[in-house]
Amino acid sequence: MTSNEQATTEASGPAATPKATVKASTAARKPRVAPAKGKAAKKASPSQKRAKTPKVAKKAKAPETAGPRKGSKTAQVVALLQRKSGATLTEIMDRMGWQKHTVRGFMAGAMKKAGYTVESFKSDKGERTYRINQ
């Protein structure tokens, strides 16, 4: 052997020992899904259930007084609208500190929900006026 051949065999290491041909065993891959639900527990038999207490009739609520609470915004607006001539949009805006769209929304929503029928019309001066029909 030449010195050149010796250097290559020594650098590459021993060629006589073969590597293992058996692969390492790995666990089988499981699907990536939610785990299966467990079985439901056995329900108690009718004899093991506790006895139900008899239901007591609930008292009816006391009828609420007609109209909104005293001093509320709704009560203030209702007082304005119950006048014979009603209230103009600008009167309600000034008294309540609201904007036009707030007054219109209040008339369409809160007054309707409270059970009032609000009449809307234009006065002789051309102002939008609201009045509660009684």
C-alpha cells in the first residue's frame, strides 16, 4: 500500500463494521382529532330518585301603576305630550337637551314600548309636533 491509500483508509474509519439494518421501532401515528367521549354513567333507578316537593303557586305580581316613574325622562316627555296642543320637536329638544334624531327615536321606540300612541303632525307654523292621543 502506498502512503496515499493508507491515509484514505485511516480517515474513512474501519470499513469492516457494517451498520445495523433494523430500524428503530416507533409508535403508530394517531389521528389528530378530538378524543372520543366517555360512556355515560348509569342513571339512578326511579326508586333511588328523591321525592319531588309539591309546587306552590306563585303570587301574581302587583299591577304596576299606569305610566312612567315620577321624574323620569319618559315622565317629563309624556307630560309635554299630554298637553292639548302637544309639544314641538324643538320644545322637547330644549327641555330634555336631546338632538333631533334622539327625540324621533324616543317617539318611535320608548313611547311605543310604553304603550302610548303618539300622533305626529306639522303645525300651522310648519313645525313638527307630537301629541299623545287620549
